Amino acid sequence: MGTVAAVSRSGEYTFTKPNQDAITLVAGLGVAGDAHQGVTVKHRSRVARDPSQPNLRQVHLVHAELHDELGAKGFPVDAGQLGENVTTRGVDLLGLPTGTRLRLGEHAVVEVTGLRNPCPQIEAFRAGLLKEVVGRDEDGNVVRRAGIMSVVLVGGEVRPGDGIHVELPDGPHTPLRPV
């Protein structure tokens, strides 16, 4: 079981999201008051391609261990600065299969839809950071480490310090892909 390290939201299309004392997840929509809340896509590049696409990116989660690792490499990053809504600790987010359910706090449940595909805004935020969150493995496959995306199944309030319970889907498991 992991914990929620921080929660963040922004009502405007900003790369970083200010930390909050709590956020409210709304079933089928995302984070109340966040610019990316909605049934259909809200990320500008995706809206430009097809605004009727379902929003599989309602809640963005990043593991605090990534922040720790980046800081050790000379890229200090705080919770919310990579645009995430929920910063976690103690959960291998990138190792979860598609369809995993995460119980956040007492009531909220999100379902993992896929990997965040890091964008050039990461490089604009801090030069050199993009290559730290996107790379290649020994077989030449692209490895994305900038967090995961999810949709809200059950709404509720989420606060720093809340527990995270992981519920894996029935097998066989499908590895995460960018959404």
C-alpha cells in the first residue's frame, strides 16, 4: 500500500499545477476545478486532432520517487511541477497494467488508462529534463517515465497522507501504453 504525497490542480492550462490541501475527484470527469476535467479530451493537442475523443487523461499521477531521482541528477522537481494531479509514494505506477484500479483515500477510485506521453513542455520547464523522463531501453524501445493517466470511477476527496490501495485487473495483464 502506498500513500498520496501531494495533490495538485489548476483551473487554467498551465504546465505546473499548484499543490492543494485536498482535491475532489468527480466520477467520469476528473479533478473538480482542473482545466483537464471532462468527459472528452481537454489536452490542447488532442482537442486539435479530435475534440470528441474520450478523456482517458482525467487524472495524472506521478511517483515521488521520480522527483527524488531527478533531484539527485540535478533536476529539482517538486510535486505538481510536472503537471500531475496526484503525487504518490510507494507504488510502482509505471509497472501497473492497464485497467488497474487505485483506491485513493476513503472513497475515490481511479482506473489506470495508460502512460503519459511526455511533451516538449517538460523541456521548456527545465532544460535537459525531457531526456531524463523519456529514453530507450537496451532493446531500443522507448521508455516513458513521466507518470500515468487514469479516469475517475468513484468520486471523493483526496488529501496528502491518504492511503493508496492497488487492485490489479484479472489477467492476462496488458502493459501500459501512451494515451
